[in-house]
Amino acid sequence: MQRVEPAQPALLGQDTFYSVQAIISSAGAVTLYCNHQEFTELEYGDKLYEKVAGTILAMRRSAEPYPCYITDLDLSRRLPAEELQTVRFLKKKAELERRLNTAMQTFV
């Protein structure tokens, strides 16, 4: 016989949720903030995504691989107001998430 039991929802707290923000400068340089820690292309160059991925993985309780998502994206310095379209945000967000998640795979 099967029965349904209520599950306790996971509570979001500082231990389970990390803010990952991205700001793209007018010159196209990427700055990522992970849990309020700044990571810039000027500082890390082409190792930026690996550095952020390593930081995210170090904060996780579980070693299980699961994707990382950008929680906030600012393109306003990169594009004029008339060009700020949702599709541009979504494409850039997907690109940044892909790069972060690919970098995470190097640690697995």
C-alpha cells in the first residue's frame, strides 16, 4: 500500500543559498560577486570562472555536482537603455552560467 507523507521544504538560509551576481562593464569586462566577494577579469583573467567555481564549491556542504545560477545580472553599463531587452539578459545569463558550470566540472 502506498501513502503520501508531507515533506519538509528546504529552508533557504545563508548556508544553502549563495548570491552570484554579474556586472558587465561598458568595455565588456566581467565582474562576478559570489556571496559578496568580488572577482574581476582584471584580477583573474581567463581563470575568472575557475576561481569563482572553486569558491562556490568550497562553500557547499555537499560534494554532489549541481548547477550554479546567476542570481543578478547588470548589463546597464554595457548597453544603452533602448537596447536593454529581456532576450539579451537571458542570453548573457545563460552564457555566464554555462561558463561557471563548465569550470565547476574541472573540480569534479
